[in-house]
Amino acid sequence: MLIFPPRKPSVQAARRQRVVLNIPVKQKDDSPSEYNIIGKRLDFDPWAKEPDYREQIGYEPKVWSSVPMAVWVPHINWIVFSILGAVQIGVTIAIFFSRVVATEGSPASCEGFCGSFIRLYPAAHSHTGFALFLLIAFRANSSYGRFIAGHGLWGLLVNRTRDLASQIVTYVPDEPARHRRILGFIVAVAVAKKRHLRDERGLQELETVLSIQDVRNIQEAAHMPLYCIDVLRNYIREAYASGKISDRVLQMMDANLTAFGDTVGGCEGIKGTPIPVAFVVHMRAFMILWLVTLPLTLAESMGWTTIVACCVVDFAILGIDAMAVEIENPFGHDYNDLPLGMICETIAKNVREIMDRSQHPDRNLAFEGRPCRW
């Protein structure tokens, strides 16, 4: 079976059937005859068990209750939240015990805080808060744009893998075993790309897709997706050199391989270039200062409930920042990251369907519009 690491089940469907590419492969063997591409033995097990991880949770947008409770609370920085809450409680207590709240009928202000000449108007604090919220919105929008860009690149990979698999089985006359191996490398491009973006080397998903030697060769490469693309390009070069495909077909297939490389490079760019640190540091410093001074504007009108109001505002603002951080790199294992495991399963399922159809005895009947049984 094409085995993927376990993840939380989706609320939209029950357990999904794993995809299988029926490729005869060698059993795991530790004999000295199995070598990698440069003649050295790997010093780790390609099928070593990995810990469970999470992926994006499916839900029904129209049904609020379909969202699991695990994602209702954002992964905010609880240390910062606790420190902010403690400081705001201290400020609120100092206000009331120093009796510096403005008297009834005077403008909403705070004068003589802790024996000083502080005079803070709520309106001024609200205006600066508007500027802060614009910065936070820009931060969240930038992170969401990166999430959408990553989703688009993986969607392009899904389309290109379907196209290349169909072109190979249609235009390149070859033995079924060679077709199965090379289509297995199309699946390997997606799996290796997923592992590469997560800084992982395990390829358990390819256990029944490629031979042990092919898997170890992929793992030995410094850039695993690039090696898979090179294998596919070499296969196409051999087919063209032997006269199996024309110039036009060669160009179409090479365009798909170029698209493979473009999607890998695009995802590497998203992962390797986070939001500029100067923007993040300035925004967070402004945010902390605004939240620390928030009790000074609420104490007169809200009394001791200022503490509760400040905690709610802290949770809301820190939660938005945490969500922006989580989707800034959408290729990890968080609940809100892209479901790369399911995308790889989709690619494997599509490639298997194309391969099985190409070898079905009644395929020509179906293409001619005559009845057949798949």
C-alpha cells in the first residue's frame, strides 16, 4: 500500500482508502548488493517509523459545530499573554489604589498616575489602535497570500503530474514494467517535494511504488525532488533518442518537467523568505505598548472589569498574530497548514488510474464510445 503517516480524521468523510500502485518491488534487504547511487550504504533506515503528525482539518464552512475543538483556540504565545495580563492587572490595581481616576463629570482621562503627570485620553489611544489594527491586518493578509500561493503551486503540480503521466502512457511505446516504474517517479516527485519542504528524509510512502534501490537513490540526493525530475527527464531523452517520440511530444513533456521544477522553486521561496523581521519586530513592539496602556483608557468606565476586558483584547490580538505566523509557512504539520499528504494521495490515485486504464484490454472500446467494463 502507499502508506502515509496517520493524521486526524476529517469530519467530512470516514477513513479514506489508501492508494496503491501495483508495482512489483524487492523486499527490504540488508545484503551488501544494495547500494545507493554513489556506491555507499545509507546509514539510516528508509522505513524507520516516524511520529504521528497533524495536517489540515476538514470541516463544513456552513456548520460551525463541524470545526473540532482542537482548533478553536489559536496557538498564541501563552508566555507573552501571561506577562501582558500580569502587567495590565498591576496597572489596574495601581490606578484604583492611587485614586487617580478622573472624577465624575470631567473628561475621560487619567491624571497623576502613580504620582506622575500622565494624562491619557481614550480617543488618542483609540486612534493609535486604528493604526495598530491596520498593521495587524496587513500582517495577516500577507501570510494568507503566502498560503494561497503555496496552494496554487501544489495545485499546478497535481495538474502537471496528470498531464505527464497521460503523455507517457499514450505517446511512449514501452513495456508495462518500465511505464510503471517511471510513473512511480512521477508520484515520487510529489512525495519528495513534501518531505523536502518539511526537512524530512523518510519516504515510507514510496515503499510499494519504487524499488528499494530507487528509494535509497532518492534519499541519497541532496535535493530529492530534483533527482526525481532528472530521472524523468533522462527517460524522455532516451525515448526521443530511440525515435519513440517526436520533437513536438518532447517539447510538451519537457514543459511539464519544467513546471515540476517551477513549483518546487516557488515553494522553496515561500518557505525560505519569511515576512521581514523589521516589520514583525516593530509591529509587535507597537502591539505590546498599546496593550500595556489599555487599562489606562478603560479603568474609569469599566472599573475592575477592566482586567477581564484587557484579557479578552489580548487574546484576540495575539490570536490574530498567531494565526498569521502559523500560515506564513503552509508546508508544515500544523492544523492550518496545507494537507500535503492528501494532495500526494490524490496524485498517486490519478497516476494509478491513468496507468491502469492504459493497460486495460477494453480501453480502445471505451475510447470509441462502445460499452466496456473498467
